[in-house]
Amino acid sequence: EVQLVESGGGLVQPGGSLTLSCTASGFTFSRHAMRWYRQAPGKERELVADITSGGGSTNYADSVKGRFTVSRDNAKNRVYLQMNSLKVEDTAVYYCNKRYQPISWGQGTQVTVSS
């Protein structure tokens, strides 16, 4: 079964850190560039970070550049999002998916940044 399962979200204070994980199954993970997206209440889903299949190149939305780091472990079929210096406006449900030919969205993981 083709599947993406996100985890690692939670409640954190402004300035705090979290690391999200996405575990993929049902496709050849190492052949695919992957992306992290997020969707805040009442807003459209937006692209947060992108990583190539081998992990050698990454790109970020301007809003998270310098604070978030995307990485992957192809041996474990996982992609990660390290989030530092979190802001209230980072509050959202975070999702991962393939860059090309995205598959069905997982359930996402909720990140809430609040004091």
C-alpha cells in the first residue's frame, strides 16, 4: 500500500524546536524528491521545504529559510523536518508528499506554537 505517515508534532512555545518525521511505504522512496507542506486553519496548503531524491539539494519557503532544515534517510524511507526558532505563525498541520505525482495525503501532524 502506498502510504505516508507523518509524526512528531506537538505543542511548543515560541522559540522552541521540533523535529517531524515522515515514513513512506509502497513506492521506491529513494528515487523520489520529497516535500513538506503545511496548512494553517482557514488557509490553503503551502509548500515549506523540498529535498532531492539523494538529499543533495534542498529548498525552502522564504518564511522558514534559516529556521527549518529538511533531510532524509533513504535506508529508512524517511524524510525529516527540523524546525527551530518556531513562531506562532508556524502553527499548522504538516504533511509530506512526493514532489512529482503526489500520492494520497497522510493524516499530517499538528504543530502548535503557543505560549
